[in-house]
Amino acid sequence: MDLNNYATMDPVMLMSIVNMKLRDEFDGLDDLVRYYDIDKTALCARLEKAGFTYFADAKQFR
């Protein structure tokens, strides 16, 4: 699943995909945003607007 359209994705689906990728493919959020060349601040803001916060120690949004 390509995350380049994160700005228009359903936020719950986006959170689910990001968490899956963090769990299965990346060591953390910095690695994920670097790989997909997306803006970390914008991604976090999009998810925070939907009520999700990133927990670095757990490597997931909740």
C-alpha cells in the first residue's frame, strides 16, 4: 500500500496502514516517512486531527 496519498485517505485506514507498516517493515516513524518521502509533521497532524497520537516507545499511533 502506497502512503503517498495519505492526505486524502480515511484517517482510520491511514492509522491502520501506518501501524501495520511500523510493526512489520520499519524501525520507527522516521524510517517510514524517509522511505515514502512524506512530511512527518503533516502525517502526524493528519492523524492527530482524527484523535490519534504517536507513541514512539510502542512504535504505533493510538
